Amino acid sequence: MIEVAYNNMAETSVAVPVSISSEPDGGLSSPAPANRREFRGGFSSSICDIFRDPSRRTDCCSIACCGVLSSDRNRYLLFGELPPPLWRRLLMYLIIPALFIASLNYFAVEVKIPANGSSYGNNDQQGDNGDTTTIKVSPLPLRLTFYAYLIFLGIRGMIEKRKTRTEIMTKLYRERAEARGEAVVDPNQVTRYIHQHRLDVIRAHSSYSCCYAHDLPLDDNNEFEDAVEEDSCSRFWDCLSKTFWNACCGMWCQCCSACAIAQEEREIERLTGNVEHKMDYITFEPFSEYFPAIQHLNETQTRSFVQHAKAISKLSVKLLKNLAAVLAILVLFALSDIDKNFTFANMIVLLLTLCQAFFLEYLIWWRWNRFDISFDSVIKFFACGFLLTTPMAMIFELIVSIVTGLISMVAMIFILVEDSELLDKLQTDPKHAMKDLAVGHPALFIFSLFLNAFVIAALCEEMIKYFGYWMVVTPDLLPQKRSNDANNGNGENTPNTKSLRSTGSGITVAMCSVALGFACCENLLYVFGYTPSQSLGVEIQTLIARSIFPVHPLCAAIQSIGVCRRDLEGQRGVGIGRIISPAILLHGSFDFVLMVAAYLQQVQKIKEGNDDDSDIPKEDDSDAVMSEEDIPTLVFSFGMVLVGYIYYVWQSRAQTKRFIAMDRTAAVDESSMLV
């Protein structure tokens, strides 16, 4: 189906010579059709329009995985090219670089240098006091080969991206030529047009230059302005782009060509139509090939899990196979006893961490909402939360933490300016100076914890989880017709068979699945990466502590109330700010209480002189259980989760009543139309 659409589109662009006008650019400006604006390169949308339209999903996909998924689909729709297999990408972008790094470390030789580090070219050279130190230096040819390989990967990726952009610009030029009445287009004229915009193509996909010229429309006619309903996210992005990039330097900055990829995907969606975009990423399997079987299970109310597990897409099958392969490799690694810090007991903890997320998924989906959303969609949303949203959240949290850290640093500077004794102590004994600062200036630390809880953790994670849900398109949440009517070609006049109540439940399950995938990956990081001790008891205690407070899925369920208001109830004033604000309040309050409690306990230990200056934990504390001081914090945290759950139940029941009333009204209208 996709190839046919592409061939039909290509057949309408037969190239034959035409005359070139006497315009300053040789007639290559290709005025846009009367109903559309034209931006740099002939695109119908600006490269700066990322996140401008809250209803657009492709912008989120251009950021995930550095735009790899979007680029693959763009090339598939344009050229019919399938992406390289996963093993080849792992080999090129992970295994070979890892082998280079291991080789650099293995073949490194020890070189003596002066203690001041001025030079290591002469091994006999010593410092002023005759002291020397030893460092490891990798062979220069091996280092140069590694750098050359990295440059090769970067150039290879840029060439592929520029090829895609050039093809899109070619099709846009021919489309505009047809709009102005030209039946045929001279290929030489197209070549000149592409050559004229070659710098735009280079700057749009360049790893070495992050600036793209200010993307103003080629016409200033306000009648082409699109009426887009904005929300807080799009307003902030628009304000940021106008006040910094466009206003100050007249350039548009981007990372990993995310803005250019989003612009190209919007253009391909317009050129090929929405039908070609109703497919999965990676496998490019159209929804029409696997969704009828899913719809049949829902219509017949089939309760066999085996049947639901069989009715999944190729993408879900691939995700499950990869999960099984990774678990098998980890089991063999644990049994091999290669790493003493990851034994079979640690593997059991890892499996328990996964089972905790799967058990909650079982309750939320199979137990209560199995016919509202398919097993196929649950797999995709969970995988998106685990594989895509977690690294995105880590990157955004790192960026935001730098900004909030600067704010806290400015506040600390004002304190140090007024306290010269503390400033001197900070230079001579920084560890004890920070303790004095924590005891004497609690407002500074509490303010820093507030930023950490509400801005770094709550705001970033809740927004990323929302985008994780928004970037996944599944047929379950699209308007549906009866499977037999759709197969017989009578679906156009058939009303939607899925009720608003069922669709709302499907949205809730989808958002909770993203949150469970995110929480599962985060739990693994906390259990195996952030725990101060490698003790098995500490890992189990961390897992239990994070399992009894399912804050992430609860916040996602609260977000789903706002999403249903906007998408199902038609409340267009509900934007991303109103959707995520209650979740941010709950998530931030939960983290803030835990952080402040830990801070107050540490301050009390400092005052009593019981704080441990050593970076190595004591042996008797490695398997420490919860103390009596933690009980009030535990009770308050449980109360916060309970309040959030009560709020969700209250809002959900009220919304369900509205859905039932809307479904009844739609049924009455449908019966009256049939009569």
C-alpha cells in the first residue's frame, strides 16, 4: 500500500524541459500554492515549528533516540528503504566503539611524568622536587583510528540525512511547479534549485554546526497564518525561540538535527497522506494487517490470554524476543561468576524488579481493562517508557539541574559574601564548611531541595512521561469501525463502535503503561546503580521501598484525566500545563518530603557529631533496616499517595459519568439517524 502511494506520487512528476524565467534566482523560487506558506527550502512549515502545535505527535518522535526512528520512517516512505537490522547497528554503534575503548585501555602503557604534569615526552624529566607520577597512555595510532571511526560514523549519518532532505525538497519543487501550471519540470532546473539551497541542506543536518539561518516565510501575507491552539509548552518554546535564537543571533540552534527531522516528517506526512503514517515504527507494518484480529477479540469478548498474545504486531514480537534474549544473556552472565558484584542472587532481584512492574500491569490492564486496549499496545507503551523516556528524562534532568544548580550557587555566593569566616573555611576545609553551611543556613538547602523535587524530578519526569505516551500511535486509540464492516468496505458510514468510556480507560492504561516502563527502568537504576552498597539486603530493601509507593503510575493516571478532557470531552482549553500540573504537585510533594526528612536527619547527626566523614559505609550499616526516625516520613509519604489516589478516584468517577451521558446521547442521535 505504501509503495503504491509512493509510485503514484512519483509518476505525477515526470521531468521534461521547460523555460527558465528571468527572475533574479533564475526562476527557481517556486512560489507556493495559494493556500500555503513557503519557508526556507520550500517547506510548508518552519524548522522552528517543533512543539508549536500541541496536537502533533511527530515532534516528540524526532527527539527520541536522536531522531533515528523518525529518520528510518522518512527514508522508508521516500525511497522504500528498510532500516539496517538491529545487529548491524549494535555492531557499528556499540560493539565496535566498545572494542576500541577496551583496546585503548588494554594496550595503554605506563609513562612517568613530572608531578606538575608539564610534559610526558621525556621519561627522565622530573618535577622541581624530583617527584614523578605515572599515567597510562594509549598508542597514538590506535587513538587516531578510533577518532577516524567516530568521524566516519558522523559523516555517514549526515550523508543519509542530507539525501532525505534533498529528495523532499525535489518533490516540493515539482509540487509547486505543478501548482503554477507547469505540466513538466526540467531536471536541470531542479538540480539548480537544490544547488542553490545546498547550504541550507548542510546546516540542517550538520554535527559540526548547530546554527540554521533564521527561518522566515518567503512571503509576509498574514492570511496564511495557521490558527493553532497553543498550550503552556508551545508558548514557552515560542517565547524561548523568539527571545534568544531568533532575536539575538538570527539563527536556530538544534541538537542531533532534531528540528530538521521533525520538519521533514511533517512534510512527508503531508506529501504521502495520513494513511501511510498509520503504521508502526521500525517494522513499518500497517495497522490494517494486524488490528482486525485484535478487534475481533474485543468484539467477541475473548478471555483467553493466549489468543490476545497471538494477536500482536511484528514490532511487539520483536520487542518480546529482544527481552527474552537480554534476560537469557544476563542469566548466563550471572551463572558464569565473571563479575562478583552480579551473581545469580542479584539476577533474582532483577527479575523481581521486572515482576513488580508486570504485576501492576496485569492489574491495570488484564484484570480491569483487557478489552479497552490490546496487549499489543500495552507492550509498545511499556517499551516506550522503559527504552525511550528514561534516557530522555536523564538528559533533560541533567540540563535542568545545571540551571537550578547555578541558581543555588548564586544564592550561596550572597551568603558567603556576608560570612567571611565561612568563606575562608570553605577554601581550607570544604567538607566541614559545607556541614556548617547546612546547619547554619537551612533555608538555602531547603530551597535547593524544592528545586530538585519540583523542577528537576517532578516537572521533567512528568512531562517526559506525557511525551512518551503522546509519541506512540496505536490503532486502539483511533476511531474504530466494526471489523466485518471495515473489511467489506462499508466502514465510512458505520458509527464508531468503541464507547468514550472504553476509550478513556484505554488512554489511562496506555499512560500507566508508559509510567510503569519508566518506573521499572528507574527502579533497576536505583537497585543496582544508586545504592551505596552492593549488598543483596540493601538491593531488596530498595526494591521494596520503591514498590510500595507506585507514584509514577498514579501520576500517569491523574494525567490521563486531563488528556481525556481534552481529547474526548472536547475541552480545548486543557493544555499540557493543566494536564501535568496535578501530577507535578503530587510527585514533587512526595519527593520534597523525603528529601527534607533526609536533610533534617543529616543535620541532626552533624549537631550530635554522629555523621560519618568516611566515604566507605560501615559494615554494620550495610544491611541496616528502617529506623524509628523514618516512620513519620513513611507515614506521611503513604498519606501523600493515598491523597493522590483519592483525588484520581474522585475525578475518574465524575468523568466516567460524563462519558456515559455522552455515549447515551450519541446512541440516541445514531438511532434517530437510522430511522
